[in-house]
Amino acid sequence: MEKYHCPIDFLDPEVRDGYKVTEKQKKVWAIELDLYQKFEKLCNENNIPFCTFAGTMLGAVRHKGFIPWDDDFDVCMTRENYNRFIEVSVNYFQYPYFLQTGLNDPNYPLGYARLRNSETTGAVIANIGMPYNNGIYIDIHVLDGKPEKDSDLKRQLRHRDKWLYKIYHFQTDFSNRVGIKRILHQIYQKYIKVKYNYPELFDNYVRSLQEHEDSIYIGLMTHPESFVRKYYCKKSDIEDTVLVDFEYLKVPIPCNYHEVLKNIYGDYMKFPPVKNRGQWHNGQIIFEPDIPYKDYLVDKVGISE
């Protein structure tokens, strides 16, 4: 359909692997695939290598498309290629498309980019009060060096979290806190804002992610420790890719996808228990593919951007 830039029958509800995929879910997928095509076009025009990652790579191998009970789309690239992508993307994406980073949307709380459709709603409930673009998105992950020694990893994550804590205090409104905690937070916030400007804080945070760029391993160093320990691979794994079917498109996955998926998921061809399917983002993200996020936040939640 024209609005969703997909084949006319793609939005039809269906049962996949015993799981009912609704029309609404198909609309979310179609929007994400449209976002992916915009991302892919820019990368191809500028010879920037990337590949799908995490559940999207698993879906490509196991389902030739989305995991039926999944609702996101992940791509990844090295730090060097990510920096090039950010550089060439300036003024490239026009409304309703919006490339969101921690610098161009400072209230956005993550250390990697999201490409969003501003005429839709994909709002993370935990962050729904944050005044940033909440359109449906694809994740554009940057993979930084993951140290081989556990002691080095723990040290790096402590350093990273120190800067995240400062960013949190720079951004957060503590007026709704009460008692001594509110006072302490506000005092520390004043100190942070006197000592740093936001770009300085963000730059130090990004530097903390790159402390082991000489490692043979790269991973989601922007994520919580449990993700860092699970979602990683060798740098060489994402340098050689092959195109495979994904819904009505083709996407790149590592040629060595078996080892990458085995490392992340173990027996990756085995389906999760039925009771666990659909639980990845269940109750965590509000998806409304036909409602612009600004309208949704005002009409349904009472929050204006």
C-alpha cells in the first residue's frame, strides 16, 4: 500500500509459526522496512558497510523475515562506519523521517541512533515523559571494542556509567522529587551544568565506549552489562556479509552468521516456549502506526513535546 510503501497484501493478518500476526503488527513492520530502505539507500550511496544484527539477523535466518512475535529492526556497524554515516546523514533525512542521536535530540537517552517516522508512534513507556521524537523506529547500533579480560570490561563499564550518570543529571527534571533526595539531585545537577556543557558530556561518554577499539571483539557497549556480555562478535564477522531474503526485501547478514547467532542465542533455530513469545517488548512500547506521536502524547497521555 502507498502509505506503508509495501506490497498490497503485506498488511493482511496471518498466522506464522503458530503465532497470530495482526494487521497492526504488519503496519509496524511495514514502517520499519520503509525506514530500513531509507537507511540502506544512504549507506549504499556512500559505500558504508553495515549488517542486520540481533533479532533481525535471527529472523532473517530462521524466518526469512521478522520473528513473528518481534516488533523491532536492528542494524549495526563499526564505530568508524557509524561516524561516517552520521556525517553524511546531515540534511539527508527529510520529514517525516528523523535520524535521532544523543546530540541532535539531547533528551534522547541512548548512545546509538534511531531512524524514526514522525507520523507514527513508537513510545517507550519508561521514557514517555521525555520530550523527544517518539515515532516508530529502527535501531542503528554502533559496535565498539569489547575487551577480552573481564576485569577490563568491568572497569570500562564503570567509567562509562560515570558519564551516563552525569548526563542523567544534566537532562533530568527533579522538580517532582521530594525530600533530601530532590535537594541532593538538584545540587549535583547545578554542579554538572556549571562544569560541563552537554556536547562535552556526550563526547566524554562516547570516548568511554571506545577504550578498547584494538580488541578483536566488538559489541553493544552502549547497553546494560547483560547485553554487552551477550551481544558481541568478532570484528571480522560483520566485514563479510551476504544478502538474504527478509519479507519482501533482502538484507545483509554476516557470512559467518552461524557462529555469530550461536554465540548470542545458543540453539538459535529452536523456538522459545509459546508462553514467552511476544514478551520481548510486551508492555514496554506503545505502537500506533496510524497516529503521529505528538498527537498520541497529547490526546492519550496529556504530554506535549
